[in-house]
Amino acid sequence: IDHALLAAESGREEAPGGRRLWVDNPYEAPKVTLLQTVAQANRCRVVWSKELGLVTVIGFPADLDAVELLFTSLLVQANTAMLRAGGKLDAYGRSRTRAFRQSFLVSYAIRIGERLAEGTGHAEQEGAAERRAAEPPLSGNGTDLVPFLAARREAVDDAVDEMFGGALTRSRSVRATDAEGWSSGRAAADLASLHNHAPVAGSTR
């Protein structure tokens, strides 16, 4: 938020762009869900080209940097915690590892999304309060926070339309079927660091 406001106040022109990130098997659908939650918290959108194994993230440059860094970090943390849990068997000795891991990643992504949404809300409230308290008043320069962020989101939506037109379809949400995987993924997300430092409550500022 601060970066975007500084760019606007300096008169520097910024426009949304796209960045491609590879998302590979296995469990590509819950990985994309995680990327979607990170992108949404950073005012970006994602388009998954499943047949190509990649996701295009659309947003402003600083937001794209934040999405790529945070998604990479969170995915590494998720994989580490998931693999540490080891393989799983059902009551008949059959492997349920795949169901466990998919449920783990789905739950992890959802909980990360909750943490990031909370952090984003706090960051925007703090930013708006800072703008109101600034001297001299900034209402005339186009950087009041709420309409400013709304305009940036609209610009991102326009960029998606320009890049992909009417060719987009909504993918079905991935299912979680393993209760232990679900609870383990949520616990891992509660412990995950959102800043590549010590675990803290969600924030995107």
C-alpha cells in the first residue's frame, strides 16, 4: 500500500502486468488455491492454464513481487510440514496419503487466506487513518486510500479482460476428504510465517 501511494504521489506511471508462475503436480489444484489466496490479499488476480501447468498472476509490479515471494515461501513451509507428517494408512492398511496431503493443502490454503484477509483489512484501516491524519490534507491529489485502491483493482480487472477476453471459465473447487489432513493443514497454516521471519499475525503492509 505504501509503495503504491508513493508511486502515485511522485507522479510515476504504473500499469498492471502479468507474471507466469509454474505450479506442478502433484496436488496442483490446492497449490493454485494457495496462490489465489495470496494474490487476492495483494490485490491481484490469477488465471490458471491447467493444461500448461502455469498460472498467470495479474497485478501491479510491487504486488506481483509480494505475491511471488510469499507464495514461494508458504508453499515451501507447507511442503515441509506435510512431508514431516509422513505417510498415512486407513483402518485396513491401505494408503490414504494422497487424500491426507490434498486435504492438508486445501485446509492450509483456506487458513492462510483467513490470516491474510485479516491482515489486509488491518493494513488498509491503518493506511486510511494515516492518510486522514496527514498534513496537509491529501483529498485533492487522488491518493485517498479507499477510492485509490478501488481504482487499482478496477485497473487489474481491465488488464485481465484485455489479456484473456471472454475465454475464462471458473474452475471447480478442490475437495478435502481426510479429517486428519484438514486439521493438520490448518495447524500448519497457523504456524506459518507470512514474512519470511518469525511467525506473526497476518499482515500485507
